[in-house]
Amino acid sequence: MVQQLPQTGLPVHEELLDILKAHVEHEKEPKPRKEVEPFRRKIVWFNALGFLALHIAAVYGLYLGLTRGRLLTFLWVLFLLVAAGQGVTMGAHRLYSHKAFKAKPMLRLALVLLQTMAGQNCLYIWVRDHRQHHKYSDTDADPHNAIRGFFFSHIGWLMSRKHPEVIAKGKNIDMSDLEADPFVMFQKKYYKTLYVILALMFPLLVPYWLWGEDIFVSFMCTFVTRTVISLNFTWLVNSAAHKYGNKPYTSDIVPVESELVSICAMGEGWHNYHHTFPWDYKAAELGQKYNLTTSLLDLFASWGWAYDLRAATPAMVQHRVLRRGDGSHPLAATTPDTPEPPAARDVHRRPGL
């Protein structure tokens, strides 16, 4: 359905109106303050010691894999990292958090199952935290506020009590779309059982049954070490991609462009672009550069599994680079500024074939 702007008569898709409405409401809402008075962090020692033990065990698991594990087990772990990672990057992030595209039911179901395999909490909580991160990015209401330091934004936020602003503002995050999704709510209700089956038992038993891997080696490699690697690759987006890099699209925000993080997180490290155009399905201007998630999405779109892919137009990108970027983008040195592109072109619709 297409609506008309009352004054200009330009066609605007409903999704664009949703974006503009959310932006206006966000601007009207009182902003959480940047942290002025230091917040006294309360460490959750159970979590802190648990993460410490998990990382030590992961190093041992890596040692076992290199010295006793079979080559097929190593390849299986790599496959699991990529497959479960797509449940996070394509599913939890681009589909459910930002609604950057639409997916047929079977693809949605597959992404929910793969996200469960990744072991990064249920999808409902993952999306709630991520939407809050974007709405209140790098303020006290951001669950992993990068202003509080690299360690905090990487893993420390999971080892300490939430800031009062995080708790207060988290209640205002609209989750009605996920609450209407039967796959998401089924996973939320039975997450612990699904986690044991998909994140622990299935990855563990395949090497044991199919090629006779030692059961303990399989457990350490396919569950412990894989989980720690997966978590840290995701956490790098919250930490390194908010600290080390340039800001070609918006210079006055914290997120940066990080090639290393993009390699580790399959395309999620082009973070300055992503925070500038969070609804772009590519999460990057150049969708194919270290961006396996975008390549797979393009493939699924050609098969009709994904459709209505949203992307910023070249005119929008150029306008933002010239007006708000830090000058590091090639366009900044070669292109004169242009008038702001019409709002009707803010959302580029790419239908599935």
C-alpha cells in the first residue's frame, strides 16, 4: 500500500512513515543523560566467574581440538559458527530487530532455530536489547553503553547490574510485532529446552555418531569453544565497532566502520553506516564486502524466500556523506554537495523474485 504526503503528493511507503513517526516520537521523548556522575557498578559475581570459567574452558577446548580432534570436527565447528551466526546476523538483527526485509515462514523458522543454536539468549530478549541500544545509543539507557569503556560494552554489561535508565527505558520498547510472531513466542516459552537440544545435544552428537569423535572432545569443541567464539564475535560489534575506525557517514556518533569486525561477524562491522541507516538490509553501503549475510540474503531474495528488502538510495548515502561524514569517504573529496533527496525515495523497495 502506498500513501501520499499531504502537501507534496509524493508517494511514500508505509514503512517510511513508520520510520519518520518513530524518529519524531524519539525526538520528543526526553533523552537519557550522558553519564555525568559515575554510576556505581554492582558486579554479578555468578555471571563474572561463570564467564571467566567458560573462557578458560574454551581455550582448553581449542587445545583439544587442535591436538586430539578430527578434521571433520573442525569443519563441523566452522559450519556451525556460520550457520548459527546467520541466525543472529540475518535473523535476530536484520529481520527481527530492524525489519530490513520480510521472509517467508520457512526462512523465519530456520532463522529462529539457528539463533537458538547460537546460544545468545532467546530472540525476544536479544531484539529488545538491540532496539533499546539503537534508540538510546551510547547513553545510560543503552544496555552496553560504549561510553563506559571497551570492556563494559564487550562483556562487562553482562557481569553487572543494569543501570536504572536501562531498566526504565527498556519498558518502553515496542515489541508488539514479535509478540505477534508464533515462532518467536514459541522459542521464548521453550527456550531452555530448545537450547539444550539445538545448541548442545545436536552439535555434540553429530561428530560422535557420524565419525566417531571422542564425546568429551566433541563437547568441548562443538559447544564450549564454539559458544565462546560466537559470543565474542557478536560482542565485538558492541565494543570494537564503537571505538576503532572511521566515521564516513555520521561523524557525531560513537559507532565506526570496522573491517576486522565485519570479517568476524559476517558483515556487521560497518557500524557507522548501520547506525546511520539501521533499516538497510545490507547493514553496509557496499553489501558484498566481507558481508556474507548480505550475499545470502540476495540469494534468498532471488529464490523468493526473502522479499521487500529495504536499502538506502545512492542519493541518500551521498547526501549524508557530504553533510555529516568525517571526510574519510571517497565521495567527500570528489563530489559537490547536492540538495537533500526527496523523502519518497528514502526507502528503496527490492521485491523478491
